[in-house]
Amino acid sequence: RITDGAMLTRCHVGQSTVIGHGYSASDSFFGCNCQAENGEACAIFAGPYTVTHHKSTLLIGGMFSFMNAGSNTNQSNHIYKLGHAHHGSLERGCKTASGAHILWPARIGAFSMIMGHYGAHADTSIFPFSYLVEQQGVNYLIPGIALRNVGTLRDIRKWPERDGRPDSIPRQDQIVFDAYSPYTVGKMVRARALLTDLLTQEPESENEILWQGLHLKRKAAKAGIEFYRLAIDRFLGEQLWMQLENKKDFSGETLYSALRPTEEYDAEWCDLSGLLAPRSVIRRLTEDLTEKRLDGTDDFNRRCSAIRTRYPDYAWSRAWHLIHEMYPQASGETFISTVCPTLIRRWKNASLSLHDQILADARKEFAPAVRVGFGIDGYDTEAEADFLAVRGRAEEHELLRALERQQNEMERQAEYWIQRLES
């Protein structure tokens, strides 16, 4: 829907996307389920679920998806040398805080938050779920911290629910909504190795590490290694659990053979505007496209749909090989009776740890300090009553209750599979 005096020049507007309230855009692409109001876009690729609502927000010369642009967010695509020659990318799920300014070129890792003036020109794509924070003119990288943020979880849960495309219409955008995917997990594996190297290269007496113009506090780097370990354990255990759910024969050798992936393996993955797939698969698609071996856009859409359908098998192939990199000697009966229970235990512990931290973050929204705006004409008792009437209690909140139910289900599933595999 294009309404309310929106002005578009040479733009593509995707399915179930809403542009209105005087928004202006030129030479830009908007994927499905985007919302653009009040502000301005120039020469952007806005993948699915890109959202911008504020008059003072400018998106220019960049690639985004699953993004939420804060008020007064903007980017600079020239450094006063050869004109507007620079561009950048915010990978899926990024957010900008109010007043965030990004100096292109830059590339920001998936599900990251940018706060303040960012001018480091760094490529943080191997650090998903991070914060990029400006403090007194210095850009700090806090790797993996968003994994414990309830806001990140809320975003991840809401996107599938807000898909407004009717089932009766062929979908032009093929989307994989998984946050823990081979795309992000592969980067986490590399990030852990890099953070470990950075910590060993600098003496313990140094509290900060400098990388690509970004500052990392030693404590944050160590925490990032642990956050990414938890996320990797959760991904691998979840992938194994989904495979076991579909298998009937639990004799060691037979089950090991049945678990072998049917799809090709590729450690490198791409995010094709919401569609996650191995790089080799996307490369074949682009080669067929450029060599004109596809019969029009319908054929292209069918190929993308087929890739989306095969995503679970591609993901398991990546997980299978990553597991065998961690346990190179395991196979057959040993893999089933030893490695699989270990992976399930690590999945349970990682999931519960992340859930506990997310719940703790969510409960901050019910702390006394948050109630300062309630009970305008009264005292503490009126403020508390007003807050409870509007926001309710933490133990009654729908999202928190859903997380607690999920925790209990994870524990139940983990104990079931550990007992079955070991026996």
C-alpha cells in the first residue's frame, strides 16, 4: 500500500509492504513486509521487514533487512573526496538507536545494535548479535551481547507472525527466519577463534584491544567467546534433536547411517535478502541467471522456492560437519552413544543459560526505576497501582511465561533423548 502523499521515483515495492505518511524514496528496492513512513530513502536495498517510522531518519546507499531504524538515524555515503561513492550493509536484524550516524563504507554483523556516531569503516560481519557503541568519540565493539537481550528475541519471534502476505498468492520473497542458522553460527565459529587470538596477542595488563579501528574491552571479548559458545551449542543440539525426531531405528550403526546428510556440504553461507543457503547453491543460481539458463522470473522464483524447501537439509549438513570437526574420531556406535548425548546436554545447558539471561533482562522492565512515569498525580502507592494496571506483573507477562514454558519443555526433551540415546 502506497498512501498519504508518499513520493516514489524508480522504486520496487514488495508484497505486504506499506509506504505512507509523506515518505519519499528514489532508486530503491523494498522487499516484503516493510514499513516506511515520514522519512526518506535514496538508493537503498531494503530487504524484508525493514522498518523506518521517523521524519528525521534517512536511509541512503545501504543494504538492510529485518532492520529497525531509530529516530534521526542517517548514513553518510561520501567523504568529501569523489562524491557519493560509498555504500554499506547492515546484515539481517540490525537496529539503530536514536541519533545513530554511520559513516559509509561499513558492514555490520547480523542482529547488531549501533549507537552513536560510527565511523570505523570496519567489517563486523563475523560478530553477529553485537553492540557497536560510541563513547567519547571512540567506537567500542561488544561481541555477542545481544544474545541475552529480550528485545532481540522479541524481534525474532514477531517476524513470522507479522507476515501479511496471503497464502493464496505466490510469494516473491523466500524467507528463512532462523536466527541460529549456519549463516550466523559459521560466523560465530570464526569470531571465537579471532577473539581468542586477539586476547593472546595482547598482554593481560592491557584492558582494551584494538581491531580494525574498533576497541574491545578484554572482559567483553572473553564474554563474547562464551556467548558464541552457548549459541553454537544451542544450534548443534537443536539440529540434532530435529533429526532424531524423524528417525525410528535407534541401533547405533543404523542410526548413524540414517543421520548422514543427503545434501552437499558448504561451510560458507549467504543471506539472499532473507533466503539463507550455502554459497555454492547461490553461486549456481546466479550463474544460471547470468548465462540465461533460466526461463524467466517464474523459473527463478521456483528455484528460490526449492532452495527454501531444502534449507533444513542444507542446515543439517553444515551442523553434521561442524560436529565432526569437534569430535573427529567419533563414528557409528560411538557417535550415537557418546557424542549425541553430549550434544543434547550441551544444548540443554546452553539454552537454559541463554533463557535465564534473557528472562533477567526482561525483568528489568518491571524494576522500580521503570515506574517513574506512572502515577502522575500521586505517591508511590498510586505509581505502583498505575504501573500494575498498565504493565502488569512480570510473572503474568505473555512473553516471559512463554519463555518459562519453553525452558521446561527443553529440559523434558533433553532428558528424554539423553536416556534414549545412552540406553
